[in-house]
Amino acid sequence: MSDTPEDPKTGPKKAPKAGADASPKIAHEVLAEPLRRAIGDRYLTYALSTIMHRALPDARDGLKPVHRRILYAMRELKLGPNSRFRKSSKISGDVMGNYHPHGDTAIYDAMARLAQDFNVRYPLVDGQGNFGNIDGDNPAASRYTEARLTVVADAMMEGLTENAVDFRDNYDGTLQEPVVLPAAFPNLLANGSSGIAVGMATNIPPHNIVELCNACLHLIKTPDAPDDSLLKFVPGPDFPTGGVLVESPENIAQAYRTGRGGFRLRCKWEKEELPRGLWQIVVTEIPYQVQKSKLVERLADLIQTKRVPILADVRDESAEDVRLVLEPRSKTVDPDVLMNLLYRNCDLELRFSMNMNVLIDGLTPKVCSMKEVLRAFLDHRRDVLQRRSQYRLEKIDHRLEVLEGFITAFLNLDRVIDIIRYDEDPKSALMAEEWAKKRGRARDEKSYVSPLGQGDDGELTEIQTEAILNMRLRSLRRLEEMELIRERDALIEERAGLDDLLTTPELQWTRIAEQMRETRKAFGKDYYGGARRTLIEAAAEAEEVPLEAMIDREPLTVVCSKMGWIRAMKGHLDLAQPLKFKDGDEGRFAFHAETTDKLLVFGSNGRFYTLMAANLPGGRGMGEPLRLMVDLPNETEIVEMRIHRPGERLIVASSAGDGFIVPEDDVVAQTRSGKQILNVRDDVRALLVKPVWGDHVAVVGENRKVLIFPLEELPEMTRGKGVRLQKYKDGGLSDLSTLVLADGLSWHDPAGRTRTEMVLEDWLGKRAGTGRMAPRGFPRDNTFT
């Protein structure tokens, strides 16, 4: 039979050809949508998917979908706390095939993290094998490890078979998975969470279950309690690696009140006495999510670069526990000073940033306070209690109906046996029969209506009839009838209690409070790891100790070659003595210094770099390249190297003849990248830096013209291009010097003698003038020194 539509006047219509009428219409619809809207709609869909199904946890059970599916799949595999272990590859395979088709590597990584007691405060997976360690080593492959659920995970799924939560179809519609887990405790705060979505992120620290249960009980008793009152029960995070929380109570309260904030976390250490008055520091707990191996590498780097000169050595003596040994340079070092230095230079102290961005009811992302998160959990627990009670009520009704049928059968046992034995359709006959119901009624049946009615006679329902027909012969005894009546009376009493519970909110909150007390007892001090691990202390104000004060003051001779190889030899050597350099290299800078000095290096790019004299390589060999110590580009030349003199002033100038005065304290750099002072560009380069003294400035250009002008005409700046020092028609600046005008202008002649010109009126002028030709006898290289 044809499906082609038929017109009553013209007959059957012809089906349109493919690509004739349909294609232009479809193409027109696609082109009608602007590209911006199309991309925006699709990106919004992707963003919502990332937020709701990947990155943000649910406030009710504190889990992301992948973690929820892992726990549910392990439960379906019957991997309870007392069952045997199963291969992790089997678990990740089931999760991927049944619920989470996103790759077994991502699933296994998520499952492995749930088993790491240094990452998760209350592990939900009990792992057997190599699941990684605090050093940062990755877990072994899934084929080598085994896992099962923990007692904590069991508490998360308690009541899952009692219609406690909604279920939904999995990705292909063949199975069902829970939308959320019942969660006997506020797992979101207990284990914390972190994730990055599109345009938002979350980072929640772990807490102690006992403290959270106490806070929940307080909210049940006082629903309108202020946010700050919860701090009496939850004073702060409780990290799995312990440590010491040194954040102020005001900042902690503000963070929990707003859902955003930070917590300063330090390592836990102690001073260990050694023979002969020596001592060492032993670190027993490190901050949360710090990899111990990288921390040791950082400490070793601080020793090698002498960033913390009072630290002599570090050793990792850890076994199952953490034990980092720090040796001071001298027994006279103050341990608190040493630790305060390490806090500033490595991850022995860090700041954990909290952003409590969660999904409320699994749908709406919101930055919540601690009170809002606990309220969302308690509302979820009430919903779970109501659903489980309703489920139990339905089971009781079904069982009572069956029991009524059994009791009726015992009251009319001979007739029931006769029907079953002789009737061709015993089921229909049993249902059609009017049965006597005269004894065995409960004393109090106000809240229960019998399926047979309130009279003495009634008919059996289909459910009762099926139960009677499936009854075993051994049950046809007097003792069984008494047990049935006793069971029925107990169920009627339980049903009355459930009715009261479902209709009375006060009873519901009382039951939830009882459940919270049971959870608190189960995971309290008697549970492994139940006690608080992170100490909360007030941080003492650390005194700023100059780095120079920690270095022994010793004389040095600093030598730097033309190619930038630098070294420091002990003692003040004769600067005129010959020194060895690499082939093709020669000496450039040589001066006396001390280990406590800071060295200023001025590059042709206009940046100042700072070195500690104590950190320079020793005098053996040719030294080390300066460019390995600071970020000095290869194309940048070293213009000047000098000892830093606090409080003095410097003149910096470029090859174009621009310059200014800068305080020497402002050129000291704190990082390897240096500090930009003189701005240069194109072919202009930084040419010189000279100390300021006297009252006038003398400049000489490549054209041998000299100009002397008052020092006060030069501005003092911290950074910039500067002002014009001398005007040139051709060439640029050659050299610069400062002088006292009354003492005259001095320079060195080729023979090394000092010559002084006292009459300087011919060269005096205003800044930015052209000047006059240099005095007779002025050096041909156009330099003053």
C-alpha cells in the first residue's frame, strides 16, 4: 500500500525528489541562524554540561558524577567493606561501560584519589596495592591494584535500596543510576572538593566529621542560628596531612560566612636535641597537597643557592610517616628564625584558598556559606528520611495484607485444604469464597484498615491468594498461626509510628538528630583517623631579620671577566696581580668586597640585577657564568658592576645622551629578572652609571665637546627615559662625571697622571647645551677616568 498522499481532485501526489524541495528549505533554515548565536548556544550547552556534570559537586552528597558512579558501580559489584577485593581494571571497566563513558584512565585516576588517605580526609575506597604516595608518585596501573568500598562509603549509600533517592537512566538507557546518594554525613565538607568549570571554580577544604555532626545538631536545634555560632563546633578545616592552621579567627569566620577566603597552613615541626649542644629540626607533618619530593628539592635548592644561608642540610628520613630533618648552619641559630625564613621561601607554609561554589539541589551553582551547605545537607536528609519511611510503610502494608490472608487461611484451614485439593481452579475459588474472620485481631487497630474490611467476613485479594497457594505444608501448625498474629501486631504498631513520623516535622528532625549522633559515634575518636589532625594556633609575628645578619662577615675579592664569568676569592687580594681566564677572555671588573655585600649589575638593557656576594662561586677555576645567576639576555652587555651602598644616589645615562638621578636603594632587585630603571629602545642602549657627589655634572660626547652644568638641573626619578644631558648633531654620549666646581675638572692622561683644569668658565652652561671642545690634554678616548 502506498504512503504517498492523495489529492481528491488531481489524484495521488508525487513524492518530492531528494534535494529538490527539501534541501533548499533546510539550507535556508541553517543560514538564517547567525553564526554568533549558533556558537553561543552550543558553547552555553557545553558550559552548563561542564558545570553540572563534571566540575562542581552536589551540596547534598558532596560528590561529582564520576565519584558517585564509581561508588555505585562498586556497590553493584558487591564490593562492601567486608567483601574481597576486586581488580581496579574491572571496576573502572564497569563504570565506563555502564555509567560513565569518558575513558578508563580518568575513571581510575578519580577512584585512586578516593583511596589516598593523604588527599581524602575520609577515604571512600579501600585500596590494595600501589595507589600513589605523598611524594607525588602516580598509582600503579589498574591491572595491578585492587579495591573495595570503605565503611564511610557504606554510610554514604545507606538506604539506597529503600527508594531514598531518585534514579535516572544511564547514558544509553539500559540501566538506572542514582541522581544523588543518601549520604549519612555532610561529605562535601568532610572530604572537600576541587574543580574548574567554565567561568567558575570550586575549592573546598576537608573538615572533621564529628565537628560537622555537632554543627548539624546545633542547626537542627536552632535553625536560625547565626553563621558565626557554627565556629564553636567547626573551628576550621581538618586536613588529612595534619599541619598547623595559623589563620586568625576573624578571617576564618569571614571565609565561612561568605564562602570565599583563605587559610594559612604550616608544617608541624619540633626541635630535636643532639649531643654536644647541637640540634636539628624535624618536620613531621607537611601542608595539604604539597608533594614531599618537590618540597625536599626546593629545600635543597635553597641550600645550594644560599637563599637561606643559615640552613646547612636537609634529609628525608620518611618511612610510613613524614620525617624531614633540617640541619642549621650553626647551633647558635634561632630555630624560629630559621623556620620563618623557610615559610617565606618554600611550601612549608602555604595558603589554601577556599571557594565554596556548589550545586544546590544538583541544579543551581552558588557560592554558599557553611551554614547554607549544612542546611542543604539537612534538607536532603529529611527528604531521604521521608522517602525511606514511605517505602517502609508500603512494605508494611503489603506484608499486613499477606498476613491477613495467612490468618484467614488458618481460621478456615479445612475449607482451604478442601478447595486446593479438589477444585479445578483453586485460585478463583479461594478469591470467590466468603471467609470467616473471628479471632486474632490486634487490640489497637485504629490506624490500620484490614484488606478484608471491618466485619467478620470478607474475600481474599489476589496477593493473599497467591501467598496462600505458595505456603509450605510445614507452616500449617498452631505455633505458626501465633507467630503470624504476633508479627501482624508488631507491624501495625510500627506502621502507626511511621504515620506519626510522616505527618510530624518535629519527629522527623528528632530522628535525623538521632542519626547524626549515631554517625558521630561511628566516625568519632574510636574510628581510625577520627580525631582532629590539624592544630589551630595563633601565628606569632615574625621579626624581619636581614639576610646579611645571618652571614658571617668575611673579605672577598670579586672578579668578573669580559665574557661574564664571575667568581669570588677569599680575602682581599692584590688587584694588580695577574689572573687566569678562559681562552679568548680577559678581566673586566675586579674589586674588594665582603660576604655581607650586595652587588649591583647594570646591563645595557637598562635593568639592574642584584647578587649576594656570599652566593658567588668560589675562586677555584674560572667561576660560573653570570647569566646563570640572573636573567641577563645574551645580547645584553654588562655596563657596570659595583657594591651596593645604601642611601647613595646614582646617575644613569644612555648612549643617546639622556639620563637622570636615581636613589641607589630603589635599584635593588628582589628577583632574578632584575629591575627596569632606564628605559631604552631601538638602537639606544644604557651606557653608564656613576655615583653622585659634588655640585656639577660634566659630560663629554663622541664629538669631544665637553659641557658642565649644575647637578640640581638633573631630576631624581625611579624609572624612565630621563632628560637630555647634552645636545649632539652627530654621535652620542661618551662619558660622564660629577665634580665640585671649585676643585676643578680632573682626568687621567695616557701616562696615568692626574690632570686638573681649574678655569672652567668656557665649558659651563645649561643642561642640554652643545658644549665646547675638550681642554688641551684631554684623553683621546673621551673618558674622564
